[in-house]
Amino acid sequence: MERDGFTCRHCGWNPENGNSADRYRTLLELHHIEHHAKGGANTPENLITLCNICHDEVHRGNIAADTLTSVLKS
């Protein structure tokens, strides 16, 4: 989370500067790009900080792993 500036790498939300009108976006979570259950490592290259909304969207299949990987490379 420190590497990512305590900010969602997908939408840019963070707890300090978040929109108070957005009552659903409430916290940051770490996401394994390659799922831990499938052998994904607990390494910085495989972890990305996401807000709870974007994290849910990833698990629903609405944000692709390739998108997250490209964000980490930028």
C-alpha cells in the first residue's frame, strides 16, 4: 500500500482525499493479480492496492488482470 501511495491504483481513490459523497468506497485492500489460491506470490509485483469497489469489480470480472498489470508497469 505504501508503494501505491495508499491510493487505489485503478480509480485513484484514497481515504484522505476521497469524495465524502461516495459512501460505498470506504477502504483500501490488497489484491493478488495472480490469485494466491492459484499460486500467486505475496510479492510487490503480484500485489496491487485497490479500493473495496474496484476490488469487487475485479472479482466480478469487470476489470481484467492485464489492466492491473499495465497499471503497475506505468
